[in-house]
Amino acid sequence: MRRKLKLHFLLVLSALLIFESQRYIQKYVLREGIHNQSIQIGTRPAKRSIFYFFNRAYGTLFGDMQDDLLDPSLRNIPSSHFINNSSCPSIFNAFFDRQKTKCSSSRSPSDWIHVAPVQGFGNQLNGVLQGLFSAAIFQKCLHIDWKFDELVGSNFRSRTFVTIGKRSSKARRRNLRFPAGVSSYKRFANFVQNSRKNLLLDVHYRDRFCELVEHANISRDLNLLPREVENLLRVRGELCLFLENCMLQGLLEFRERADIHQTSSENVPDIVALHIRTGDSLAFSNISVSRDERIPLTQLHLFWKAAEKLGKMRKDPRYYVASDNSQVIESALAYFGDKLSTSEGSPSHVDLNPSHDTSSSLKIIRDWLTLAGADFVVHGPWSTFTEKALIYNYYQRKRRIIVKCTRKVLEKRSNERIVEESGDWFCARSTLRDSSKGPRSYCV
């Protein structure tokens, strides 16, 4: 009889848990935008996809359930009220101090982790953050092999390892891949801690740092944040956003070139900054890439009108346009006239354009810093370049207004948040939140 009662109790409890979890799963699916996903049952990729979904959903569901336990009076208070630069993990501060002091004179190969990030500037920042996090966790120095030294200075160049990935280097090195989950992180940690060789870290252009953060219990597995701070940020979808903000803030303190500050518009008051990425196939017709039209040129007027509405909130607004397409700049100049400014040089892509040089890198940096420093930002769909810029000053620019323009079928929006719409496109107020691909701008 007792066994039957116990079994009955377990069945009722299981049914209750399944019923209660449905709304959390629905919230997760809506947040991630994975409403439809085809999987061929019985295949290995199908098993991996299903496991990947539930493994990723676990952390989100746990955070949402914690959200219901939080004091309701806290829900409308922005996270910046509870956290600031001093709230950043102490291991990050220790890393930046070490990079300025010990690493500047270190010639021991075992002191260094080397990264060579790939693809566009935003994606390269993903790789840099993976290397920075690894170096901070294991008390190493970081060497970055890329074309943007002007952004972080010479502090991230090892004297013992000049060029990464070429056989001519005499430095001993070991290839190692950045972990995507807690189990691989533990193997990764064991390898790094026991290695006495120069480590070449294989970083990904996707936001693998956020993947690790979503899987891990930060306060227990990585010892980065107090549990109450982690729970608050995870509940609000800002855990990865906050940690990346901390890393980018520290990283860019190393800027050395004054001309980057002077020629960018990052601190110009009343500026409305726009980032229009039309897509590589449209911007660089001389390069063989697959078609990836992100913003059709026929919808540029929508961006201009949305920016103009934001500009009306200031007495003497200025407009700044960053784009991968020279036709966009011409259209903006025709619309805004002498109120428009942009950085010198032609649009370039660091990974796709073989003629990319130092002046092209400086143009990219200036555009990125202007987006990062603006109080008004208008941008299109899915651009890591924009989102990393918004992350950099997210908690420092508390009055910033972000407007995202995208196709109506790609994202839900509330009518009261819409700034401008045209045909199957709309522009609406948005905010940054964590996602499976890192912090993203979501219309709310």
C-alpha cells in the first residue's frame, strides 16, 4: 500500500512539474526565436540537436523559475542600479593589471595564451573575449594576432611569439580549443594548468564564451560572481551581457592612439549613429561570397526616417552613418545633407577584402567607437559589429535609446514601441538580452 501511495505521489509530482515547466519552455522558445526547427529523427545530428536544446534550455528555465521567486518590487528596477564597474569579477581586474605589468616583460612561453581571431571585426572580438577569459581564469598573459592593435595597444603582443600559425616560429606551442560547455571546460582547465608550453588557443568566431556561461553555474563552477548577483543577471537575461561589458571596458582602456579618439564621434553630443550592413554580396561585388542581403537598398528611407524621429529629441541633432556599402553613404548624404558625418575611407571587410590595410582598420575602429559612444543608435538585423559596440557601453550609457529595423516576419514587436514602418519592414525600440548566440538586440 505504501509503495502504491509513494508511486502515486511521484506521478502527481511529475505531472505538476511538467505542467509548470510548459510556460517556462514557451518563454525560452519565444526568447530564442526557435519556433520552427526541422530535425530528421534517428540521426546523430538529431540526437545532438535535441540534447543541445535541453542542455541550453536548462539554465534559462532555471533562471526564469528563480525570477518568480524574486521580490516583485525589484523587477522594474534596471540592473545598473545594482551593479557597476566595481561589480566586475576580480579575476578580470587582476588580468588587466598583470597584462600591464608582468606581461610586458615576460619572455617565458608558458606564461602566454595566443589567439588569432577570424572573420569580421565583431566576430574577431568574440575570439578575443574567449582568449581574455581563458588568460584571466588561468592567470596567463594574452597575445592577440590581428589587424587592430590600435584598439588595444601593444600590451597584447608577446615578444616570444611573433607570428601565430606559421612553421617558422621557434616557440613551442600546443593547439587547444575553447570549451563550449562545463564538461569540456573541466578538461580544458586541467590541460592549461598542467601545460608548460606556449598555448595556441583555437577560438571560434561565434560567441562560445556565452555558450559556456549559459551552461555553467558561474558562482560554483567558475567562481566569478556572488550567487545572488548571478541569479539576478541570469533571470534578466544579462549574465553574459554584463561579463562581456566588463571585459570590453577593461580591454579598451589600453587604447594608445590619440587620433582614434579625435577622429571618431564617440563623445559628440546629440549624435544619432546608424549602422547599415547591407551584406557582403551587395557591398563587395568584386568578392565571391554567397548572397546574404541583410538590408535592401530600397528600405534605406525607413532607417533615415527612424533616425530623424530620434533626432527630434535634440535641438541640433547630428547624424553619423557607418556602413559596408558606399551607396548607403551616398543615400544618407542626399537625405541629411550637412548634418551627416562619417569616417574617412572606403568600406572594407577585414576578412574578405584582400586590399584591407591599416587605414581600413582605423576606419572600422572609428565607426565602432562612434556606435559604442552614441546615445541614439539605429541598426539593422543580426550584426555582431553593432551588438558588440552596444555591449561595450551598455551599463555606462544608461539613457541610450536603441532602435532596431528588421523584417516583420523575423521578430515580434509591440505597436507602442514601433518608431517607423514600411511594407514588410519596421523599426522599433529594442534592448540587449542574452541569447544562444551571445547578447543580441531584441525589439520589446
